[in-house]
Amino acid sequence: MEKKQFKGWGILVAAFIMSFIPTAVLNNCFALYMNPVCTDLGIAVGSWSLVNLIASLTSAIGAMIVAGWYQKKNMKVMMCVCTIGTAACFAIATFCTKVWQFYIVFGIENIFLAGLTQLPISMLVTAWFEAKRSTMMSIAMAGGGLGGLVWSPILSGMMAKAADGWKDAMMFSAILTLVVMCATALFLVKRSPAEYGTEAYGAGTVSDDGAAAAPAWLGVSKQTAKKSSAWKASIGVVMLVGALASGVTTHVPNFITEIAKDGGVFSGTVLSIYSLVSIAGMVGGGVVMDKLGIKKTVLIAVVLVAIGLGCCAGVGFTGNLTLAYGYCIFFAAAMCLPKLLPAILFSEVFGVKDYGSIYANLNLFFLIGAALGSVLTSILMGIMGYALTWIVYIVFAFLMYLCVSAALKGGQKLKEEWPNGDDVEVGA
């Protein structure tokens, strides 16, 4: 039988672009706007902070809406709609003068943005790569970290040129996203291999002894998934991952600055190293996950998290800032977890049948965990100090590993119960 040519390498390029442009420019660099916008328009920082809360909520809602669009409608067209909507909102934001106007504009913008960031990246890579899926997902997701390093100084430079330089930065971001993502959607995005007469990468491979590989498990619908023990365990995974990532990373700069008492100079050095290591950790995590599997990789990551947070606790107990380098090396190396783990775990546990809807629904719990994590750290820090707070998060990391183990066990039960996939129609 003639081997069908794989047509999905453009998908990896498209996924990387989504991570490098909209994810990095519109999402990862959004925090840069707080100071210049608040200063220019006289908006209180506390009032502006609600923009992030509203954006998180509407992003979760948007992901659930967009997942249905992408599964049932023309993905190229719908991605262009999301691109135009996102860019239009960013452009409109340059005319806002009151904080409530930003609430509305960025609330709507994040509904559209959900169709250009982690959801479609996960959907496309999962659909097109059966073998080396973790590696390909990590390469695509690494574009966000790399994009942050590239675009952050560019956008900051624009904002520094004038009091209202943030408007130029927003307009530039809108135009850049509009042009690049419309081209990406039209020329690179392909929803699934079946629609293009080919197979996913690694599908139908032959082992060394000449035996054909078993076909990939189709999976179950969202309705069936929600009734399983794997669903509850997966909620635990994403909430703990979200709390771990947000609760630590949003407070460490302040923690280090309090110890160093240098106005944030040393903290800036730590964060720069952290950014570089996290990019390498993202790609390395994917490679290791392909070789060792999800469970062993997560255990290694948890150990790294424990070492990194142990170093932070050491800084708190001793005041020795040298230990902070342990955080930006070990903890950063494990930060493939927030993006890579949910994307790969859900496809392994629930299959690919209704992946988009399952991912979007569970992503809501990730955002809840992230929102609670930052608040929880503030509360714990006020009660017991930062040093003991980092030890609490070490416990969270090991609890997350137990949830991952439970999710995988539940997924195995689903495979045994529905070896050919369930009979519930997607979207029913």
C-alpha cells in the first residue's frame, strides 16, 4: 500500500506563530500596558487590575464558544473571524479614556483571543501528531516564551517614546496580529489529517519486528468524560497547576525585592534567567515526556519544583540571595507543566474525539486555580511569611502528581470501557 505523504508540518509552523505572535504580543506582554495607561489617563492601578480578572473570565467563556466553532465550522474562516475581532478590539482600545471602557473592550477581545492562542494550538497539534506529540506541542508552546523576550523590549520602547506611546504599541500589535494571523489561517491551518487525505504523524507506523502499530484510541465525548473519575482528577490537576504557576510567579519578584532592598534590580536579573531557562524547559519537557511518558515526566518536574521552591524558602529563612538562582533554574525548568501537561494529559486520558470541548471546559478550572493561587499566596504570606508559603506550594506540587496518576488511571478505565470510542455524537 502506498504510504500517504504527511502534510502537517505547516501545522507546527502555524502553532508556533500563534504562540509567538498573539500569545506573546497580546497576552504575555499585556502587563506592560498597566503603568503607562494608568499614568496617562489617571486610572488607579487597582481599578486596572480588574481588566485582567474580566479578561480571564471571558477568555474561558470564549474558549468554550470557539471550540464548538472550530469543530463544526470552517476552521480557517472562523480563525480569521477571531483575528479580526481581536485586532479590532485592540485598535478600539486606543480611543478609550475611562477604565470601564477598557473592561468592555478587553472583555470582548479575550473572547476572540481564545481562538488564537492555547486552544487552537492544542487542538491542531493533537490532531496532526500522534507520535512525538509532546515534543511538537512543546516546540509550539515555546514560541510564547521566545516571543515575550522579543516583543517585550519592542513594545516597551514604543511606550517610552511619548505619554500616549501605549496607543502606538496597541495599534502596532493589532495590525501585526491581523496581517500575520489571517495569512496563517488561510495558508497554513488545516483542521485534521482526514480532511486532507492523509494521516497524523506516526499513525500506522510499523515496529521493529514488522508488526503494525495499534490504531490510536478515538476517545470519548465530553458527556462521557464528565461522568468519569478521570474528569474529577483532571480538574484537580489543572487547578493545582494553575495555583502553583500563578501563586508563585506573581509573588516571587516582590519577595526577592523585599529581601534584596534594591528596587527590583536583582529581581530583574532573576526573571531574565528564568525566562531563558523556561524556554529550554518547555522544549526539554516535551522531549522527556515522549521518551518517559506523562507520569514519570511529571514526577521529575515536581522534584524540580520542590528544589526551586526550597531555594526560595532558603532565601526567606537565611536572606542569602544566591539561593534565588536555584529558583530561576530548577523551578523555571519545570514550567512546561502549565501549558504542556494539560494539553497532552487530556488527549491521553480522553482521546481526540471531543478534544476541543474537553480542553476548553477544563481550562476554566485552570483559570480558577490561577486566580485563586495569587490570592492564596497573599493570604498565606500575611499569616506565615513567604518562606513557609513556598513550602505549602511544594505540598501542592506533590498533590498535583497524585491527581495526574489518578487521571491516567481513570483514562485507562475509559479505554477499557470504550475501546472503540463511545457512541455519543460530539456536540450532542
